[in-house]
Amino acid sequence: MVESINNIVGILNGPIWGVGMLVLIVGGGLYMTIGLKGFQFVHFKDMWSRILDKGDSDAGISAFASFCTTMAMRVGTGNVAGVAVALYMGGPGALFWMILAGMTNSAICFAECTLGVLYKTRIDGQYRGGGAYCAERGLGWKWYGTFFAIIFGIGVSCFMPAAATYTICDGFRNAAGIPMWVSALVVAGVTALVILGGIKRIGAVASLIVPFMVGIYLIATVIILVVNIGQIPAVISNVITNAFGMNAIFGGTIGTAILQGVKRGTFSSASGMGESSPTAAAAETSHPIKQGMANAAGVWLDTVIVCTASGLMMLLTDCFNTQFGYVGSGAPEMAELAAAGTNGVIFVQYACRTVMGSIAPLFVAVMLALFSFTCLISYFYESETAILYLFQGKDRENTRKMVTRIVQIGMPILIFIWGNIESGLAWNLSDLALGSCTWINMLVVLLLSPKVFALYKDYEEQMKAKKDPYYNPDKLCWKGVDVEMWKDINKKYIEADK
């Protein structure tokens, strides 16, 4: 039964993650980068400073809390196990294309988050936005907004958690021999405890955990870099040559390296899927571009920095195998893993063990648990936003509460189930959700991209005039924008300019 389901999901993933996805993500990223005149390089410093913008209210959360909640979703399974899978499936060259994809994906993230903020509105006293809201308010496609919310809501609440949950449980099984069902039960219980508190509690937990877990993980990477500093030039050479199919020892082709790099890089950052848009919309900010900048910085941190850290850990210690027959020699177990076709988080655990000793597997398991757990709580907020879209209106408040409660109960149950399935099915289910949502969301982002370009131009003009940029709907506005809400948000700025 499980094998049959996995085969069906695998068949569906074939066309979803084919060449078309490569063109969509890479092409979309290049289009947005060119249209925004390379903002991620031109405004690199400004992009990071926006993370600390002040602003908080009963309706929204601070830019930092929004950033951390978004990073809670981004820095997760894909940054550790996902990179290991990329190296196994595509060879070291996949890391090169993953980094490149991260740079261009930041432009896609910037666009979808900017649009999410522009077309947000207030529901039950809180800011809500995202791809479905953009489709209805920005394009006038209410039917598409409904379709978007259904697919997105099911994807992030039912299937995206599969890989994250499985990876947590697998990490503790490898490190301490803890049965999968025990870890799954604990993860499900703690997730339920957090998501019952809503966005405020989710934001608070994310703001506490994310800086700590990213900092500790990067420190571990630096230690491994220092210990293996003499190997760095050779590793960089191997990554670049393999990226263009010129290193026969690792096998594979340039096409496989590109596909795996883009696929796993997209999974890690979820740029184009629309996952970060609802959280960006929840932020209290004076201009949509500001939050777009903050979230774009998150893609750099996630894919360009953290994913590279994981990749270097495995490559420098030679603790990885590839599907083409290459067997690493950094750990005695690599040959056994190759024979069994085993890959994933265990590569990183063995890589850390070469420097940290026997405590390494448990260290990686704990880091991965934090990474993946923060993903899970973010998935709930995204599904809740979809629910609120589907049941808008003051007369449907009780319905919204009831459906939200069902998800709060049902999602932990599914999390427990996903912690007890096979690795292949877990990853295939998450890939199916990510790929499906990306196709649906990217259509909206690309069609509304002229609005992003116009907002960016407005932002730059105010920056050049030495002003603190703010959005004035009387100056720049489109049908579907909640004018009253924006005038209320920026009341002090608008009155000061009169």
C-alpha cells in the first residue's frame, strides 16, 4: 500500500519537477533580478538592515518577528538533509547550482513578499495576506484565489510537514536509537502546544529559537572549515568542475547537477511557493518593499549561507556518496551506506563526527530537530491564513474558528503519522506539495511583477530623497489595495508630508 502511494506520488512529481520547473524558477529569478536591477546586490546592506526595522501592533508583528517566523520555515530539513540528498543525487556540482539558485531566488521571494504586503488586509483584527489574496485583489481572480487557498492550505498543513517530521525522527534514531514513533509523538505534542497560541506565540518562539540554532550550526561549520582548511581549494575545484559535468570521479551530468541544485535550493528557501508571503504580510511595516527586502535577506541566509555550510561539512570531510557510484572515505560506514542506498542527514552526522567525536550525531539531531520543528509551526500559520481567506466575512467568524481548530488538532496527528513512514515517501509528499504550490503561485507573481517594479522605483526615489520610505496609496495605488488600512498604517507619514 505504502509503496503504491509512493509510486503514484513519484509519477506526479515527474512533470511537476521537470525541465519546466527549471525554466520557471531560474527564468523567473533572472527576470525579477533584471527587472529590479540586481537589487539583492545593489541594496545588499539595506536588505539586511530591514530585518531590524521597528514596528509592532495588535494587528501585526515586528519585521524581526516576521523574519524569524519566515526563517523558521526556511531554515529546516532542506538545509541539512536536503543538501545531503542533492549531493547524493547530483554530485558536488549540485552545491554550485544551489548557491546560484539562492541568489536569484531571493528576487522571487522579494517579489512575492512585497505583493503579499501590498495586498494584505485585516481579518479578525490581524493582518492577513498571501498568494490567494494577491490573486483576488491584484488580478481580480477570486476563483483562482479560492483554488490557490485550497491547494496551498492542503499542501502546507498535510504534506509539507512529512519530510520535516521524518527527518527529526530519523536523526534521533541514528543518534540515540530512539524509536521513530516516540520522537514523532513528542514532536506532535510540542507542535500542538505552540500552534494553539496563534501567530503571536509562533513569532515569539521563532524569534527565540532561530537566531540560536543558526548561530550554533554556523559555528560548527567554521570549526570543520578550520580543521580541514587545507582541503578547501580542492573542494571548491571539485564543486565547480562537477557543476559543469567535467569531473568523472563523481559521475552524473551537468543537467542532473543543475536540476538537483535548483530543486533542493528551491525546497530549502521555498521561494516561488508563496510560503513566506503570509508571514511577510503579518509584519507591521510602512512600505511593502521594506519587508520584501527583509525576507529576501532570509533566502541568502538560508540557501547561500546555511546550505553552503552543510555542503562544505560533507565535502571537506568526504562524508558523502553519490548515486553514480562514488563512495566517500571520510567515515568507515560510507561503503555500507552506499550498498544500502542510504543518504540524508546521516551524511552530516558522520561529517561532524570527524571533528566533534561521538557527540556529533546527537548534536546534529538536536540542530535538525530545532530546524525542522520551526518549519512545522510556520506551516500551521500558512495553512491558517489560507483558511481565513476561504471563510472571509464577519458572518463566518465561527466557521473560521471551527476549521482552524480542526487543523490545530489534525495537523499534529498527521505529524505523528509522517514520523513513521519511509524516507522516500516523506520526501516525495513534500516535493509534491512544494512543486504544485510553486506552479500556482509563480503565475500570480509574474503577472503582478509590474506592481513590484513600480513600488521598488517609489522606494528608491524616497531613499535618494533621504526619506524613511512609506507607502502612500494616494500617490501610487491599484485596484484591490486596502487603501483605508494603508492610510491608517502610515497616518503620521502622510500628515507630515501635507
